[in-house]
Amino acid sequence: MYAARACLKTLLIEKLWPGGQVTYAAHVENYPGFPEGIAGPELCEKLRLQAEKFGMETVLSQVVGADLSGDERGVRTSEGEYMARAVIIASGLEKRKLNVPGEGRFNGRGVSYCAVCDGAFFQDKRMAVVGGGDTAVEDAMWLTRYANELHIIHRRDQLRAAKMLQERCFADPKITCVWDSVVHSIEGGEAVEKLVLRNVKTNELSELPVDVVFILIGQDPDTEYLRGQVELDEEGYVITDDEMRTNLAGVFAAGDVRRKTFKQVVTACADGAIAANSAGRYLSGQ
């Protein structure tokens, strides 16, 4: 939006749909201007339309590589290569996987990484959520509108989510917490039928009958295509200064993909505005 309003020829290259992680949020209640809250996908669509109003173009394509050296920087995608004098990296995060037997086999058949996307397909079913952070607990509470019963599986004996979310969670009669446990395997026939759980303190195995498991254990930065070019930290996040500049002139980063302490929609938007301003100044020779 800020780049287009500054009369820069602006192209957004997006793998699936604009918005990133917030498109998975059922209800966003902490973004300014929406006192009643707003669905994540609806917020993203409004932002896209607003940016396109000022002239931004959008291409749906997956980035597979980049050459960010020199004055003309190339971004390679599954649909071809695009050249630009300035690039803003905003590739966000990828969902973490459990890497247990059955996870890959049942992906899309009872294994899901997006409660908002898939929850409605399991009306009156037995559900499990793996995770204990804010996202896991928020999504678990949202899923109770569909679930017959819901189990939160967490490797510790207490949740990591904000206290307010925990209080709401514990007050919901549909939710049961399974403490000190991890998923050992996911089993079933044509679709998921049960989880085999391992108690991390006793190593005992137990079975939990479920129809769907939502894996919500965090995410990793989507920066593999940048290795060897842009400076990354030990976890793979892009390192920038306060002006969103990377170690390469003309290359900037914004949002969850960069190293920062507070990952929220509002801070990602701020990053984007700063990055666009810095890109404009770079292109004008300042």
C-alpha cells in the first residue's frame, strides 16, 4: 500500500493468497479500528483491495529462488522470473510439523494445520489440538462450535497461552487437556481414527480416539531460498536494522520473516510501511 501510494511500480508475489498467517485466524480482536473484531481472511481481503486501489499488482506464484546481488534483482518463481531495483522480503512463516508416523499419510484426511480452513468439515466429531500457545488455545476454543469433544494435547503440565485465554479454555465444558503428553503416532484406515500418545514423564503409551487432529505447534521462517545471500540469524530469520534494511543494499524485509520480539499483525503492518518508505528513499538515491 505504501509503495503503491508513493507511485512506485509495485508487484506482490504471493504463493497462495495475500495475508500470510493471519488468514488462518478465525477472529482478530486486537487490530486497531475493529472494536468487534474481524475474521482473518476478511481483514486480508480488505488490505489487498486497499493496496490494489493505489495500483499494486498481484501475481499468484511460488518463489523458488532469488538473485539479490547487483542493481537489478531477480526473483524466480514457478511462473517465471521478475526483475526489480528493490525487493521487500515478506515471506513469513511455515507451519511446524510433528514428523511422526501417520502425519504425512493422513494429511488432508484428518490431519490439519489450519483450524479455520478445516474445522467446519468435522461437525460433531472428536477433535484434538496439539500445542499450548496462544494460537493453539484460541483455535481450540473456536473449534468447539463444531466439535463434539475436544482434547488439547500438551507436552508440559501447563499451557503457555496468555492467562486470559487459559481461563476461557478451562471454563469450556467441551475442552479437556491432556498434560505431559506428545503424539507418538497417528493411526487409522482411510482417515484418522486415533492418536497414540506418549507420556513424557512415564513413557507410557495410550490411545485417544479422534476424527481429526489440528497440529498447532508453531512455525519457522520461510527463508531457505535466501540462504547465502541475505544475512540470517541462527533460527533462519532475516536480520534488519530499524529501517528494515538487510545487509544487501536495495533489499528490505518486513513482518514475521525478520528477527523481532513481537510478531503481530499490527507490527507486521508497521514493518511494511517502514520497508516501503526505505525502498522509496533507496530508489530516489537518498
